[in-house]
Amino acid sequence: MFCPSCGSKNDVGQKFCRSCGLNLEQISIAVLEQLPLDTRPDLDREQRLLKKFGAFAMTGFGIVLAIGILSLIYVIIWKMIWSGTQPLSGLLLVAFIIFAALALAYVFWNESLKEKRQMMRPTRSDLPPHLPPAQLADPTFEPVPTVTENTTTKLKIKT
């Protein structure tokens, strides 16, 4: 693979250019993103159906959970606050339940956003199977020797 910054040849397994130090890992992913992917319509359809089913199930769970929380708050307000037996404890319990529900909603929303971002970000498993990264490399590539090569020949080995 050739470095887009300096034009020198690099091995596909290298993460950085040996000449200029440019990060080559992201560049190889960007190049491979532009290649057409082999898609199977039946798997895409099944994935869409699964996503719709998950959204339906989570919506139903959310509605049932919201009804349960609201009924619990109603019982606490009716039994503890309006009856006057324990108004301060009732208010604290209602506040705890409300903020626990909000925290749970935050966690679900945050995880949903993370999943959406992860789906937008390419990974090595997203690369097309018909074109491995090794095909981006030049077959006649010879790596540039490093500064440390051939410097240990004068070291004495103790036996």
C-alpha cells in the first residue's frame, strides 16, 4: 500500500508509514469502504424485521413499566401523603422513583445512541470478504530497514 502523504510503499500490516509516520490503518479502512459490498437481501430484510420487532418489544415494555411506575406513585401519594401518615417519606419515595425511572431512561437512550454510532463506524469485520486488505499491498514490497537493524551485531554475547 502506498502512503497518501509521502507516497512511499508500506506493508498492509503496518499501522503507521515508515517514512512519515502517518496512521495507515484508518486509510486502509477508508479505501475499503468505497468498494462495493456483497449484500444478501434476505439477511438485510431479516435484520430490518428484527430491528422492528425489538423496537415494538421495547416500546411495549416501556409502556408497561411507565404504567407500573405511575400506579406506584399514585399509591404512595394516596396512602402516605394525602392521608397524612408519612408525608415527608412519601415525597422522598416518589422523588426516588421518578429519578430512578429517568436514570433508567437515560441509560437506554445512551446505549441506543452508542449502538447507532457503532453501526455508522466501519470495523474490520465490515470489510468485504471478497477483497482482503492484503490485496491493497504491492507484492514486490520490501520494507525499509529501520535505524536499529544491524546495530546489535557488535554486542558481545555472554555464554
